[in-house]
Amino acid sequence: MQHTITLIPGDGIGLETSAATKRVVEASGADIVWEEVPAGEACLETYGTPLPEQTLEAVRRNKVAIKGPITTPVGTGFRSVNVALRKELDLYVCLRPVVSLPGAGGRYENVDLVIVRENSEDLYAGIEFEKGSAEAARLIELCKETGAGVIRPDSGISIKPISVTASERILRFGFEYALANGRAKVTAAHKANIMKYSDGLFLQVAREVAQRYEGRVEFEDRIIDAFCMNLVKDPSQFDVVVFPNLYGDIASDLAAGLIGGLGIAPGANIGDECAIFEPVHGSAPKHAGKNTANPTAQIISAAMMLEHIGERECAKRIREAVAEVYARGEHVTQDIRRATASEKPAASCTEFTQALIDCMTK
Ligand code: NAD
């Protein structure tokens, strides 16, 4: 069956990892028509925005997209296009399977857990007040008046909203995912001991949702700092882990570090209407344009995408080729050579991609 997929190549190493992904998906035998649309800083001049309406429209129309990373200016400039895409399309689930890949230099051999990160609120909601602004002053005054607390007048302020609505739907997704994928346990990670009205609410909803799955899926909760220590000590104790937005962001990179690095960590942003598949990593500017980036994370994201659209055989071909190329270890990129402390020469992004394609078409 033919599928039209939106392709957002991104920028930085995204241009290279997206080109590699496209080649690998085509070699898998999937019948894909790509609708390529832009996003990011390069759009500013032509469209006056880093996220043109035509890009959003293409994702809405095709329902499924694959995306390379997009650079976000730090501290100043436009807000994250990645966050805006998730918000505009209500992609409230960020799904990130963290699975060991033999040959990738992971710290453990059998990591197999799934990060489910809430994608629409928390400190990521982008509700912020600039230091010295009239709005910040009003908020500081309100906190003083209501006895909520004293905020220094030279503070910038970010708001952390956590709602029942968003917590309920992400937790339900976590439990449903566990059931559908034969997973035994859901862990909710939080800091409810300190942030009682935000993380405390998330935990309360988690416990309520867990009750509906009693006897079918086990449930536990962990305080986020203890969770991080336990994850590093023994990742096998976790199965599906549901996080509010910011902790999920940080835990994703932490977990990627356990399996060999960001170069092999895939992901998806999923809503009720559409889904965008993308690697966990960013645009890694220091590698951009050098043909040294590892495209594996985006390629496995594409395998997740193919599974999502029912092309399981094509996805399997890609996953098997990735496993084989890593197991052989002859054509892996520089990040993996470092993770495995190997002095053998590293493959370029295109050499690695060709090795995968050769594997699928031999
Ligand atoms: P990053 O993930 O881009 O890179 C961190 C480091 O990890 C790199 O310097 C590199 O050493 C390594 N790395 C990451 N991906 C790799 C790959 N595929 N192959 C080889 N090595 C890889 O994180 P950063 O440097 O904090 O962010 C760079 C930019 O990307 C920022 O503008 C950030 O906002 C953006 N970003 C975008 C997304 C997204 O598009 N979804 C996600 C995260 C960060």
C-alpha cells in the first residue's frame, strides 16, 4: 500500500540523518511518497516564521511525519519549533523506547524500558515572565499578597502547570501501552514531596488511573531523583515509566546514555490525530555538515513509524539490518567507536547508511 508521509528534514545533522533515513526506508521496500516541508531558522527569511502554516497543514493532512532535529536558539530568539509542533498538533505523548543494541557500547546488555513523557505542559509549556517586566512584578506581588511565597524582584519566572486532564491522558496511554505490548509494570516518576500541587496532582491521578488496571498492570511510583539513581544502578527494574514533561526530557538523555548514546535513541510524538517520529537527539551543531553523525536514532524512529502505519515487515527489515550492522561492528560511526573504546576507523554517516542498505538488499 502506498503512504504519503510528511518529511521535515530539520537542520544541523538533521539534514544528513533525514537523507539517510529516507534512503533506508526506501530500501526496506515501503511504498512511500514523501512530502517534504521546511521548519526552523532557515524558514525565517522566506516565511517570517520558523514554523510555516504549510508545514503544520502537511502533517495534519498526511497524519504521519518523520522529522530531523531542529536547532533552538538558547536564551533568546524564537521558541522551540519542536515544542510548537507538539503543541499545535496536540501530540501529547512522547514515546521513547530505550533498548540495548549489542555492539553499540551500552553500559548494560539488556536494557528494555519505555519512556512515556507528557508533552503538553509542565515547565515546557513556555509560560514565562521576563525579569523586570510589569507582568513579573504583578506575579511577584500576587505571591506576596496571597502568602504563597517571596520571590526576589530580580527574578525571571517560569510557570509549571500540571493538570488532571493532561496527567490522566498520559497515564492512560502508559497503561494502555503496557497492556498492548505485554509489559508488566508502569512506574510514575515525580517530585510530589516538594511540588505538592503540581507533581502531587500528577501522582494522585496516577494512583487513580492505576486502580483501573489493577490485577492487569503493576503500578509503583518513584521520586525522580531516586528514580535517576536507580535507573543508572539497575535499569532492569523499570518497564514503562511515565513522566511529567521536564523529567521525561532529562530521563530520556540519561537512559540513552545507558545504551550507548543519543545516536541510537529513537522516539515519537503521538496525538489522537497525528504522529511525528523523531530521534531523541538534537541538531548536534558540532557534527553538522561533516558526514559524521549517526543516523541510527532517526532510522529506528522510522521503523517505529512503519509499524505505526502497519508496514511491519518493512520495519522488521530495518531493525534486523541495524542489529546486524552493529553486531558485525565494521561500519559504525564515530560516537559508537568512542562508546565501545575502539580504535578502528569510524564509518561516515553515508558509509553506515550504505552498510544498512546492503544488508537489506543482499
Ligand atoms: P544534541 O542532542 O544535539 O547533541 C549533544 C551531543 O550528543 C552532540 O554534541 C554529539 O556529541 C552527540 N550526538 C547527538 N546526536 C548524535 C548523533 N546522531 N550522532 C552522533 N553524535 C550525536 O544536544 P544539544 O547540543 O543540547 O542541542 C543542539 C540543538 O538541538 C539545540 O538547539 C537544541 O535546542 C536542539 N534540540 C532539538 C531537538 C529536536 O529537534 N527534537 C531535541 C533536542 C535538542
